[in-house]
Amino acid sequence: MKEKNNFIIPMLFLAFMFFTCGFALGINSLLVPVLKVSLSVSSTEAYMLIGATFLPFLIFGYPAGLLISKIGYKRTMAAAFAMFAIAFGVFILSAAERSFIIFLLASFLCGTANTFLQSAINPYVTILGPTESAAKRISIMGMINKLAWPVSPLFIALFASNSGGVGLEDLDKPFLVIICLFVILGVVALISPLPEVKAAGEDDADADSAVSDYANSKHSVFQFPHLVLGAIAIFFYVGSETIVLGTLIDYASELGLPHPHTYSWITPISISIGYIVGIILIPKYLSQTKALQICSFVALFGTLLVLLLPGVYSIYAVGIMALGCSLMWPAFWPLALMDLGKYTKEGSSLMTMGLIGGAVITVLFGLIKDVSNIQYAYGICFVSFSYILFYAFKGYKLR
């Protein structure tokens, strides 16, 4: 019973941290249409806001791993929450100045905070328990994270000064509340009962294990092909998932549907259904590898429906894409970090750098939308899910 409690209590703390990550990122789905109206920017420029959020994953992904090695998981989490608080302070400044450049800076700072936090909490959840059930643990955390995405726009909408929707003048009060929350979370991260954990073969005392023998035969983290291909899969996945989760308000607005922000729930609900299935079936009835393979097919099918159905119906097909995305993230981490031994923290950093896909692919989505329309822009996700299908069947096996 004591061991079970030692496992559950850290998971509860981590669940709250995952919710906070989703809450912070979900704000972008509201800011994109707000900035298009308030600052008269193009779709490409508006989606640069999301791009700025993910750019730090490329720049700071590796340094984040070094920081974790230096000061540990808990202190890195605390530092990340401090960065989040600063980022939302800059958001308040950007709204007051009505400056798109400062908005981009605030998004970049928010992404920097998220980089350090993701670098800490994702491998932590993977290592905190048996490898074969890692996808189940990440599914639980992922469901909590994705449900937080639509909560933030609804939370900010409570402060709207008029019935026409949220404006830049409405951002200061909710953002002050969020800053206070991040400060509290930073303190909680420091005093929480989160043990420092290590992956198999990462500890010198475990140097004789088969995992360590394989890892010790390598001289660089880039010599693990299943890891490198996994980081590329993360690149495509995060870019497409960000589009799936962050564009429905914009899509509903383009279609002229009433109350566009209410459509933001379609994808989190769909993706949560997938997570629940994963929690129930993995690993007893379904391996995390098989789950990734099935989800790849579902995501490709959903993308085709979005492209082929009339707009008013295709917006619901984005939910099928989200369902396909659900068990990808939980499967990537244990499959890509397997057998890394002493390179686990560096491998985690490389995986985190793959999140730059959220910047590249979303900006490409905005470009395609500007030259054609938002429905056709979803076609970029077909390329992403095709690569993920390759990784699910072949890439993860390569050694």
C-alpha cells in the first residue's frame, strides 16, 4: 500500500502540471482570431503566434536536458513555472500596447517555459513505473492536458466586456489570475514529494544491465535511429495536433457558425475518448505499438474526411483526426526512449526539440490558408500522419 501511495501522490502533482501546460497553450486558440480582428493581421501572421510558442523547443530543448541533469526534475519544473509567470506578464504588456511584436515575444517566453517543463515531466512520467504501462500513464496525463485546452478560452471569455467576444482589453484580469497560479505552482513543485527518478541503465549501479551494454556501445545520442526517427515523428505529430486542437475557433469563424468558441470542445472530447480507451486497454489488451498503428490509420482517415466533406460537416471530422492523435504521444515516448540507458535525459531533450513542428507546420498551415482556404490547409496533416504510420510499423524497430 505504501508503494502504491508513493506512486499515486507524485502522479497527482504531475496531473496538475499537465493541466497547467494545456491551459497555457490553449490560450493561443483564442488569441489567433482575437489578434486577426484587433490588430488586423493576416492568417499567416496570426499563426506565427503559435509558431513562436513552439520555436523554443528547438532552441532550448537540449539545454533543458542539461539543466535537468544539473539540478534535477523538481527544480527544473519550478524554474519553468517562474518563466510562465514572466511570460504572462509580457502578455499583459502586449495587450496594453496593442503590439503584435510583443505578443510574439510573450508567446516565445511562454514556449520557453513549456520547453523546460515538458522536458522534465514527460520522461518523468515515462520512468515513474513499468515501461510496458508507460503509455497508460502518459494517456492519463495527456487527457488532462488536452481537456485544459478549451478551458482557457472559456475562462478568459468570462471576463469579456461585451457580448461580441473577447478583446485585447479583457486580457489583463484573467492573465493576472494565471500569473498567481504559476507562482503557486512553482513553490509547490519545490516542496512536492516528487522523487528523483532514473531510467533503466542510467544509474552507474545498473551498469551491467543489457540496456547499459547497448547504450554504452554508443558515443552519441544520434546513434540511436529509433530515437532520431521518433523525434521526427514528434515533429510531425505536434505540428498536426496543434492544428487539430488550435484551429477550430478560427475554422468555425471562417464558416460563419454562431458562437465559434463552443466548437473548441470537439477535439479535446474526441482526443479524451481515445485516451480513455488507452487507459483501459493498454497494456493488458493492446500494446502501445499497436495503439500507435491504429491511431495512425484513424488520423489519416479523419484528414481525408476533412478535405472531402462540405465545410459545415468537415469541422466535425477534425474530431476524428483528434481521436487518431490521442494515443500517438503516449506511445512515442516509451518507444523512442527505450534502451537509451545513460542517454535517457539527452534523448528526452532531442524528443523535446522535435516539438518545433508546432512552429513550422502551423505557420505552413497559415500560409496555405491565405493562398487557398482553411479546409484545404488541413491537407498538410496528411503528410504528417503518413510519416507517423511509417514510424509505427517500421521506424521504432530500427537499432
